[in-house]
Amino acid sequence: MPPPPSSRMPGRERPFRCFIDPDAPEFTAAGNIPERIRELCRKTGQEVPDTEGQIVCCIDESLALKYHCALDEIRSCTGKDFRKIYIVGGGTQSAMLCRMTADVCGMPVSAGPVEATVYGNMAMQLIAEKEMKSVPEFRAMIAAAEMPAQYEPECHAEWQEAYGRFLKICRG
């Protein structure tokens, strides 16, 4: 069976080759992250990524799988179910990561705006200066100016086996 189209580098990389826990202490300090990824893959008995594309796939797939973990934790803590994931900030610039997140979580992803932090800061300043009345008013202004990208899940079933493997790797 060919790999799901949303879970690979365009036409080049095989998906689900290896995973890392993005929150692992090995990735706290700056410097030579690709070699640390390779070392963690060796240590956990996984296929070791050789190329830049394989490393990018490992990172993006692992981040999307970690988002699934966070979603499960939030559901468990709140007892609530959710219908959509909203991604804001720099992560929205990776369409691949957004597609993977929709696939692994099995729900739509709305991505944007990229400059969410700046907008939040600007909103608070405008409200404090009485230039705007409320956060909802500011949100409406941003929504009218920027359309978030939408991603629908396409390959949810293919990600479930990968999610099980990811959890085993992260939990050691």
C-alpha cells in the first residue's frame, strides 16, 4: 500500500520511518538537532534518518503525533470532545505539519494567523488605549483581514498504528 499523500515529503520520503518525543530533554539545548535525532533513533532501536528530508519527516510526524497526545490529555482532563484544532503562530507556515495534524487527530485543522503573538499584544494595547472595545471586536477585525487555511483529515486510519508506535517510543 502506498503511503498516505499527506504524511510524506512530496514524492520522496517514506512515512513513519522513525519518531522522537519533541519534549525529550535531548532537544532542550540548541545545536546539532539532526545528530541528536539520529542518536535518539539509534537508542530507541528505530531506523536512523540519513537525509534532510527524512529528518524533516521525523520532526513533522513527531510533532503531529505529539499534538494528538496533547489532545488526548485535554480530553481526559476536561471530559470534553472537540470538533476542530486551531493552530496559530509559526507552525501554520508548514502546510505539511497542518495536514499531518488533521490526519493524526482525525479532525479539521484551521491554521492562522502566523503573527498571532503580535496580534495578541496589539489587541491588548489597543484595548488599554481605548482604541478598541474588546477582544471579540479585535478578533472580528483579524478574521475579516486574514483567512486561515483549512485542512481536512484524509488518512486518519493510517496514522493510528503510527500513534501506537509513537506512544511506546515516548513512554520508553
